Amino acid sequence: MITTYDLLAAHPFLAGLRPPHLERLSRWACRTPFRAGVRIFEENGRADRFWLIRSGSVNLDIRAPGRGDLIVETIGPGTVLGWSWLFPPYRWHFGAAAVDPVLSIAIDGPATRALCDAEPEFGYELTKRLMAVVVDRMQATRMRLLDLYTVPT
């Protein structure tokens, strides 16, 4: 039987993480499926976990008054969903919805923060990985904005 540890070790986001760190992180992780169309979290809601996406895709969106949900990015297998659990005030900056059936591993945010505090080497490594995700998402948003505001010649 495949364990939560095995699933974490196989996920690209955690590739190369030391086995003792994976073992401790696996204590706070569980398999979490989502049906297509399910809202995973709402913008400005309490951020208390993150997900490693194994299969399926998730839309990240923002609410625009009078326009509904605007999709900022669609993420898929091998990615991580959620970083707001790491930074005060621990509120989601976007909303998220499953586009199709999603298999994920949910990881408890407060427990992971405590582990980062207790083991600075692990905390630094995880923060570097999450900041790479933030930079990628900002670049994707930048490209969308360029597409929206570039005047065709």
C-alpha cells in the first residue's frame, strides 16, 4: 500500500527533500480528492492548509464586482496550491475551484509552520520552494496582464 510518505516523496514540489523532513511532514498530510466544480477555498477565507496536486486541475480566481470570478491561472498535476497559510494574516489572496476531478494531498498549515520554526533547515527549504511558486504565479499574472493590455498593431 502506498503511504502518505510515499506520495509526498513522489511529488515534484518536495523532490529532494530529506527523508526525516518528509517523514515529519507526512504526519500532517492526508489524501484529499475534490469533485469537478467544488470550491476548494474562497478569497479572504482562513488559510490553514496547502495541497499538493497529484492529478486534475484547479482554477485560481479573484472576485470582480459585477463580473463574477475571473480566472488568474489554472494549475495542474505536480504543482502546489496555497501559500497564504505561511504568511500572516493567514488569509487566501485568491479563490480556488476544481476544474475536473482532483486528487491531492492536503497538508496542515499551522502544524507545518510549527515544524518550520522547530527545524530552521526544513523551514528555509520549504520557504524557498514556496517562494519559487509565488514568483511563478506572479509571472503568470504578469503575462495575463500583458495579454489584456497589449494593443494589437
